[in-house]
Amino acid sequence: MKLNRFRKGVGYAVIIFSSLIMILPFLTTLFNSLKTYAQYTAFPPKWFPSPIQWSNYSEVWKLGAFEQYTINSVIVTVLSVCGALISCSMVAFAFARLRFPFKNTLFMIVLGTMMIPPVVLIIPQFVIFKSLYMLDTLTPLWIIEWLAQPFGIFLMRQAFLMIPKDYEESAKLDGCNPFQIYWKIFLPMCKPTFATLAVFTFMTKWNEILSPAIFLTSKENFTLPIGILSMAGQWSGNEQYMVAAALMSLIPILLVFLFAEKYFVQGTNSSGIK
């Protein structure tokens, strides 16, 4: 009995300590975003802002093209999430349920592409989009997700494989074709995995820096991450504004995660993602 209590106590202590390690950087950022520049650069540093500068957040919205950057990020992210869900689920259904020559070989090739670092692909993509006159537009940032990325294919295929074949055979007896089976039977049964893929894609595209920095040159087309970075010179001497802007950019991610948390946890558990 005492041994169990001791183990529980150690477990709780580890969890609390780990939580503090995770929360501490966020709290530090939050406090820094509410300081004046003098408090922000003070040495030794002060933890708590006094007085609290709530106006830092309104100044961020006024001084830069924060609204335009946010709109661009929303456009890119929403189109990317839609593209990833549609394309990855259709390709994954083919790999999981349809029969065609070299299916397993093709799937292994798809998985193999996950090992290629994204930075290696950026130059070929730049050449392709330049020849298509898509540079300095938002199109290169989201259209790639409509071509079914390997991680999404793998995730959705695992979900489709877990559905018993009885559902598929019953649907065939009722006269459903493969697309109807995919659309009416399999997709509704994979909502948790759908939510997981949506959250991963949303976080990736919302925080993406490399591709926007390569493909975009006009400030009016900047997405939020590189938009905030581009304002570093403008906010020289008021770096606390950048901290506030960075925190403001996290709000959509937190909202999406809270909205999809239930399905996200189910999806990660069922797919084995840790």
C-alpha cells in the first residue's frame, strides 16, 4: 500500500515537473509581451510586468500589416487543410482497399519519400513554379497539399485498414461503387484520423517559414510568420511588440486544437502516433 502511494507520488512529481518545464517558456513569453521596452531589456530581468502594457497588442495590430498577413495565412492554411484531407484520403483508400498492380511497391516508394528533407525539394519546386508563373503568389504554398503528401497517405491508410471488410462487402451487395464506399462508408468512420491530419496540416502550414520566404517577395503577399519577421526592423527599440505578435499568431492554432482535441486524441491513439 505504501509502495503504491510512493509510486503515485513520484509519478505526480514527474508530471508536475515536466508540466512546469513546458509551461515556463510560454509564461515567460506572455510576461515579456506585456512589458515596456525598459522592462523587457532590464538586467537583471524582472519576471512580472509592472505596469501591465495591454496596449502592446493593440499597437501590433496598428503598426504593421498584421491584418493582411493574417488573411493570407488563413487562405493558405484553409486551402492546404482541404487539399490534404481530400487528396490523402483518396490515395490512402486506393492503397488500403483497391487492387492494382505493384500496389505494395508503390506504397513503399511513397513511404520512402518521407525520408527526403523538405529543403532538398525547394529548388525543384521553385523552378517548376517559376515556369508556371506562380512565384510571388499564394498558390505554391497550398497547391502542394492537393497532391497527397506521404505522411497523410500513411495516416489515412492505417485508419482505413482498421475498418472491418464486412462493411465494404455489405456496401458492395447494396450496389455501391468504390467511390460511394469511400465517401459514404469509410470517411464517416475515420473522423478522428481526419481531425488528426487536419490539426497537423494546420500547424505545419500556419507556422511555415521556408516556402513563403522562397516563393514570396511582395509584402502584401506575406504570410503571418515571415510578415512578423519582416517587421523586426520597423519595431527596433520595441522588441516586445514582436513577442506580442508571435503570441497573437498562436491563437488560431490553440483554437483549432481545442476544437478538435477530442478527435485528435482518438486519432493519435488509433494510428499509433506518439
